[in-house]
Amino acid sequence: MSTNDIESDEPITEQETDRANDQDDQLALAARAELLEKENERLRDEYTRARQSQYRRTAAGLAIVGILASFAAALFPDSREVLFVLAAVGLFGGVLTYYLTPGTFVAADVGERIYAAMAANEAAIAEELGLDDDHVYLPSNDAADARLYLPQRSADELPTFDELEGAILTDPDHRGLALEPTGSPLFESFERALTGDLATAPAPLATQLADGIVEQFELAGGAEPDTDASAGRVTIAINDSSFGDISRFDHPIASFLAVGFVSGLERPIRLEVSTGDERSDWLVTCRWDVSDGETADTATVDADENDSSNEAA
């Protein structure tokens, strides 16, 4: 027997056994990661197909309504004019819904993670600059735009919109941080989708914005406003936030509400967010300054707009 044969018969050491086990574990983990990646991809595809099929079923339903209305128009000459209009609306709506079906859907948790990184970065910048924890949303001259202003001292006089040049303000009278609010693009989409005008009184405006959060953007499961126009305050109770913790920096829900009140009331809005009670998860409060002679006028406008809404309903 040769020396090489004798050496090959030596027992495997404990270190070699551990190394072999580690390699097996790494291979198993790699295989599991690959399997999970494929499963996630499959679930995303199924989610997209489910949403697309929902839109297409709606399109098919509209088209069926249009076809049935066309046949009914032929059978009932007295109602032909109305039925032809209904048929046109159904067919046109069906075609439009089918071809405008979104091809890509972004899950809420993906958007929340993107926002979380942005919020953490901006909060860190504000802390590094030593700014006060006062979030003020300022209107432009025509109230069509807004800026988020974080002053160095909350007691300082607020700058005008024209003085908000650049992100970091170094003027001795206005030191702070001026940012584009997260809620501005959301509010632009909301305003384009309105069937009527944006309300200019606190109570109906709060109702419009709360409906936008729940019905249009689906950012929350519920939003209930509580308005005290005489005190210059609106508090919206939020439940089931799609983007998690609303107390974070310039959260989309809170930012959208603040920008909405800036545009509707055409004045600076101070934002406060606190945890809710047994009836809500979060309380988002928007405050504004009220002049002495404004309280009665505001109450009258609120009543008039509420009456108009009830008559329309």
C-alpha cells in the first residue's frame, strides 16, 4: 500500500465538517431566496391581472348596458331619444374604460417605503439645522401653490411666498427651511377631478378633502372632519392609513390636507398631528389665524354652502 493511499484514509476533521455544513446551508439559503423571488414575482403578476380584469369587467358591463339600450330603443320608439343617449354613454364608457386600464399597479407598502426614506432624510436635515418643530404651509399670491416652511423659531414673523427663495433661508428675519410639500401633486390631481368648485369655507372644504383622501386616493379607510371655524381649527380623524405613521415628516395625508386648506382658505396653515383615541388612529389638525370681524362671516358662508350642498343632494 502506498503512502498516498494511507493519507487518503485519514478521518475528516471537525473543521472540514463544519465548512461542508456551512456550504450546504448557503446553498439552501440561496435556493430559498430564489424561490421567494419567483413567488413574489408571481404574486405581483396575479395582483396586476386581478386589477386589470376588474377594470375590464367594468368595461364589459358598460358595453352590455349600451347594447341593451340600443335594442330597447328599437323596441320602444317613444323613449328612443333617451335610450340612444344611454346606449352612447354605455358604449363610449366601456371602450374608454377598457383602453385606459392601468398596466402597472404599485402596492401601497412600496410607496410607503419610498416615502419613509424621504421623510427620514428631511427630518434629519431639519434636526441638523436646529429648526423648531413647527410645520407651516404658506400660500402663494394666487393661492394656487404652497410651500412647507419650518422656521428656526416659531415666534418669528412668517415670510411671504416671494421670500421663500431656495430651500434653506438665511435671512435674519426668516431663518428656516422651505420645501415643496408632498401633498401638492396630490392636491393638483384632486382639484382636476372635482366636479364643482373648491370650497372656500372651512366645513365644506374639510368634507371635500376628507372624501378625496378616502374615495379618490384611498390613502385611508376613514376620514372624519370636525370643524370649529370660529377658533380657526379643523381636526380630521384618520383610520387605516395606507402610508403608516402619519406623525412622520410631511406625511402625504397630513400634507394633502394642509395644502388643501391653504388653497381653499388662502392663508397660512399650521399643521399638528397626534395619536387618536378609541375611535380613530390619528388626529390631523390644521389651524389658521382668525380676525375679529371674520367669525360671523365665516359661519354665514359655512351655512350657505352647506345649504347649497343639501339642495344639490
